Amino acid sequence: GIHMMPTVLVFLGCLPFISSFTIPDSNLGILDGIAVLVTAGAIWIEWRADRDVTLFRRSNQSREALLQSGVWSLSRHPNYLGEISFWWGVYLFGVAANGRYWWTIIGPLFMTALFLGISIPMIEKRLLERKPGYRRYLEITPMLLPRLRVKNDPRELSEEL
């Protein structure tokens, strides 16, 4: 069961490839461009999150230290955001190739549910138990999608410093 469940989820995530690979003469359109942006952005987010972790682990020896810089200052789980976004990009490619395959949305929906319902709750429970500062990080940093707001109040800025 441990190996079967992820295999099924990846299979579901790959369903949009059916339309991408079986429509021989489809023209590129705006949706293809959006799919490229979403997928490339997802890959960049995952790469950046992994790079930040690698650099952080090299420079910190404390097991209690928390990574709160780079993309990790914007999202508690940027690596999962990148992964989820990647599957939505795959879906967009499939729909761009043939809109009749809209039902393949079950792939990215299941992948999103996996991360939101299983992976993130499990890792957050473990981090709350092992890292004393994680509760504060949880309170001030969004789970997945970064908050896009401008800080105009000097008190807000000084509280974070």
C-alpha cells in the first residue's frame, strides 16, 4: 500500500498527457503559453526551495534552527507549492491540447488533496513537536500561497525585525 498509493496518484496526475500525446496536429494557443508559465514557475519554485534548504543546512548546525529566508519567508511549504503547481501546469497542457479532456482535472485535484490533506498536516505536526519556533513561524507565514501586501505601517516592519 505504501508504494501503490503514490503510484496511483502520479498516474492520475499524468492523465492530461492522454490528450497531449494523442492529438497529433493541435496548434499552440494562449492556454499553452499559460501552461508553460505555470509549469516553468513551478519548477523554479521547487528548485529555489531545495536550493535554500541546501544552503541553510550547510550553514546551520542547530537542529532547532528554522529556515525563514528566501522563498521560505513567503510560504511555509514552497516546495509543495511548486509540486502542486506543476501538476496544474500539466493539466493546462492537456486541456490546451483538447478541451474535451477536461475531466482529467481529477489528477491535479487528487495531487492537491494529497498535499493539503496528508503531507502538510503530517509535516507540520512533526515540526511543531521538534522545532520550538515553528508555532510563531506558522502564525506569521502562509501555508502555501504567499501574501502579497505592502507593509506601510512602520510598526509592522519593526515587529518582524
